[in-house]
Amino acid sequence: MHILLLVAHGSRRQESNLEIESLSKKIAKIESKEFDKVMPAFLEFASPSIPEAIKKCSEIGAAKVTILPYFLSAGVHITRDIPNEISEASQNTPGLDIQIANYFGSRDEIAEILMKTALDIK
Amino acid sequence: MHILLLVAHGSRRQESNLEIESLSKKIAKIESKEFDKVMPAFLEFASPSIPEAIKKCSEIGAAKVTILPYFLSAGVHITRDIPNEISEASQNTPGLDIQIANYFGSRDEIAEILMKTALDIK
């Protein structure tokens, strides 16, 4: 089983964390031969944390986990915090193959979507 | 003149702020009849701040500014911090028409792009 872990920053505001859960469900509805399950995880302010989510993946029988960082730019969370958390968590799940996707903000489509967002209030 | 202000969180990591400047230039290259100029602004850790950028827009002769929040979820920055900063700044620029676009994370396209990002490491 291959699980996709949508990793978001997390917010003090619960509605914002619910948005991530809802996005995770939306991604799960997109047909893909690759992923059997999509789950959310949070760096701060919400649960599950990244280590908790990775442990859960292992417990429910995942062989592989793809971490998908839902962050806009390559700040310290991307360069340091998330890799550190994954590295720690992976020591407790030796059989689990963990890979990290590029962060969301690296996508070329973003400029175009931002322009559409700006024009949508006209 | 109508200026589009791309408002990002800002990072302690300078490379991350440069990504936003580069994104702002990329948006400026998209043809639009609506916007004459695209500029970045930051909530924290980088300059110009939102009030600084709004002041600048007014000084260079903008009649209208559209604030485009480059944030993924409707956390406290979207619901409180950005509106507060805009409200304060607008008191010093009485002739300037300021409107706020929806935040980036509200876009429907995001789930699909996230799935593509996850699949791109295969």
C-alpha cells in the first residue's frame, strides 16, 4: 500500500486545518493508480503531526509513503523542519519506504492561477 | 494605474523571499488588460511590508490596488492580520481604491496540481 501524506503547516484556527482535511479528501477522489490512500499531517498547531502520521501509515500496513509538502516557498520548514521530522520518524519505521515530493510552490502553474484569482473579483 | 500587490507571508530565509519576487515578475509577464504593474509585499520577515507597499503604490500614482494574498488557507493572517494592515494603511492613502482578492488556497485547481506534484517524482 502506497499512502500520500499531504503535509501542511497547520493553524491555530481550526477552520483552516479543516480546509486541509477537506483538500486531502478532494485529492483522494482524483483517480490515481499510484496512491491507495491520502492522509493529512501538520507541522504545527494540529494533529496528526508528521511523526504521528508516518507511524499510523506503518501501522495500517503501508509499504511506501510519499510526503507532499503543501507549502508555497522553500523556507525553513521545507529545507530543515520537515526533513528533520521525517528523518526522526523513519528511524521508528525501518521497513517503510518514504519519499518526499517537491513542495507545492515550485509548480509552474501558480503564476497563471494567481492571475485568475486576481481577475475573479472584477 | 491599477497595481496588483502579491502579498506573501515572508520568510527568515532570503531565498524564499526572492522566490516571491520572481513569482511577482512572472505574473507581470502574463498579459492582462487589468493590471499595469505587479509588486510583491510581505506580512513578516521581509520588505516591503503591506503598509510600505501600499504607500509606494500611492506615491507612484496608482488609483487602484488589488491585494492578492498568496496564502494556502484562511488562517489568522487572512482573517485578521492582512485586513488589519490594509485598513491601517488605507487611512494614509485616502484617494486610493483598495480591493482584496480571494486567497490563493481557495482555488479549485489546487487538488489537481497537488496530485501532479506527487506523481512527478515517480
